[in-house]
Amino acid sequence: MIELSPQVSQALADGTPVVALESTIFSTLGLPVPHNAEALRRCTAAVEAGGAVPAVTAVLDGRWRVGLRADEQERVLSGTRKVAERDLAVAAAQSWDVGVTTVSASVALAARVGIPVFATGGIGGVHRGVELSGDVSADLDALASHPVVTVCAGAKSFLDLARTLEVLESSGVPVLGWRSPDFPAFYVRSSGLPVPHVVQTAEEVARVLRLRSRPQTGVLLTVPIPEADELDPARHDAALQTALEQAAAAGITGAAVTPYVLERVGRATEGGSVPANLALAENNAAVAAQVALALAAAPA
Ligand code: PSU
Ligand code: MN
């Protein structure tokens, strides 16, 4: 059912560390052309530089894929159909040409093939106004349902980050701050909210995954954007506010909300958010490689 690339298949057989990567972030739903291609190149290079094998997930020709060849990575860059975990079955049943996987779908695929580490930019979460919309990303359920460490820069603050942390608590997902006591807000190092626990090393993260009481549950590792790449918080808040107002005015709902807001934030910052986005994704990939090495040395 799942097709592994020869390189990923070999790495898993040999016990070589592997880091799974999602593909929505590398499609135009996540980043504008040509920055999406640069993000893909930098993230895979960061995983390799850290001594691990990158495994980009996607749906191609109706098949669930983990690990892509260069020409297949090209197909992902122009993908426009978003695949969350529940859509994996539909994309296969209807033989979608290209489906780009979100965090939830990627974590599910990684778990199926025994990859315990996954890196992304930001996770989805509880949307502001959830009381009316009920909009809670399937990413949160996937984090609670699959034994994978997800490495992220927190989530964008167009979400309700306090509620997002509450859901992670209720569903039993350990949230670990990488060398920082603050839950990061993607473009900025702190959301103003604390993480429940701070870790200093990849070995600690590996131990938490190994020692959790619910075998199916994952771990969320939050890594603040490097200081040099952080956006100015005031500019960032203004851009988000504009983007949210535009989404509401345009009546955008459901799975379209996140790509819409991402695109509008890009415009509102006149592209200024893109270098920050690339830097944090690359940094997360590098930290994920460290965790993959620690887990390969002492498997969960
Ligand atoms: N946040 C970002 N960039 C992204 C996404 C979220 O800053 O590209 C993508 C990820 O693939 C994430 C998905 O899993 O959006 C969440 O979508 P939704 O809110 O529809 O669950
Ligand atoms: Mn949603």
C-alpha cells in the first residue's frame, strides 16, 4: 500500500536515521514559487547534513509515498490538492495525480513505515473563533494517535495557541520546548505562552518518546525560529490581523482557511515572511536529524 523510495527502504532496513517531511509546505499551498523549491532543497539538505535520510511524503498516482526521487519532488512543488490524514484513503481510492500531505497525513504515513521523527514548519491547531466554526486541525488528533516526534516552530498565531496547547494536554501529547521555555509562534520565538517542559538534548527527546505511557501517542518538540531570522513582532501581528480579516470577509472556511491565510500573510509582509519561513523549516529539519540519530542509537 505504501511505496518507499529505495533509499528510505534501505535506511530503515539498516537502522540508519530517517526524518519524514510533509509536502504541503513545499507546494504552492504552503509557500510561493520559487521559494517552495528552495525550502524543499534546504530542508532535505539539512536532514542529510545532520546524518539522516530525508523522506518526503506525498500521494502520487494514487499511491501513498514515503521518500521521493528528484523528478517526483518536482511534482510535489506544483501540487494543489491538500491531503490530511482522512483524505489519504480518498486520494488512493480516486487515484489522485498529486496530493500534498499535511502534518496529519505525514505523521500517519511515517508511523506506518516505522519512521519515528517528522519535521515541519508549523502545525495546524485550534482556529480562533472555534466556538462557532468548530475548526480544529486534524494535525492535533494525529499527534495524539501516532508514535512520532513532530518537530515544529510552534504554530502561526492566526490560530488560538492557548486552546491548541489545551487540546494537546487533553489528548496526552507531551509538548517539549527545545532549549526554550516559550511555545513559539512560528515567525517569532515566543507566543507569550509557556511550554510544559523544556529539553536540552536530542537524547532527552528520545527518552520521552520511549517512556510515554500510551504507546500510540506522539511527542511535539517546539523549536523557536533562530534569533537572527525572527520577524518584528509588531509587523507580524499587523500582517496576521489583516490576513484574518480578509479570510472572514471572503467567507473562507474549512481546509481552505490555512492556505488562504498563509498567502495573505505573505502579501501583507510583502514577502518579508518568506525568508523567516525557510529559515525555521531548515532549522527544524536539522534538529529533527539530531533526534533521529538519538532514536537510532536507542530505539523507542
Ligand atoms: N502552517 C504553516 N504552513 C503550512 C501549514 C500550516 O505555517 O504549510 C500546513 C501544514 O501542512 C499543516 C496544515 O499540517 O497546513 C494544516 O491545515 P489545516 O489547518 O487545514 O488542518
Ligand atoms: Mn480545519
